[in-house]
Amino acid sequence: MKQRVHSSSGHEEKLREIAGLRLAVDLFFDKVLVNAPDEAVRRNRLTLLSSLLTEFSAVADFSEIVTQGTQTE
């Protein structure tokens, strides 16, 4: 993933690469207990998510996205 996003030539292409991960990320949250009881497993899963956030944030500030029905104050 990291290489595909970084090797993409333009901003729009990088966003498409990230968007292509949606199903895998959704499946991860549907099937994996991130806050697992085993501390080592939990730490590994949180580290994985942190690395995804770091990679995604290098492309865009996704915290600014407002979804339908969401209101910010």
C-alpha cells in the first residue's frame, strides 16, 4: 500500500489508491477486535492503525471531511 500511494504521480491518484483500501479497512473493523484482551495483540493492531493514519495524513487532512448528517460545532 505504502509504495503504491507514494509512487502515484498526482494528488488525485493518491486519493484513488487510498479509496481503494476502503473495503479492506471496513472488513478489518468488522472482523477484528482492535482492543484485544492480549496486550501484545492490541498494541500490534493499534500500531497498524497508526501507520495507516500516518500514511493517509501524508496525502490529505481527513479530519476535515464532514459526512452526511454530521454536524460540527
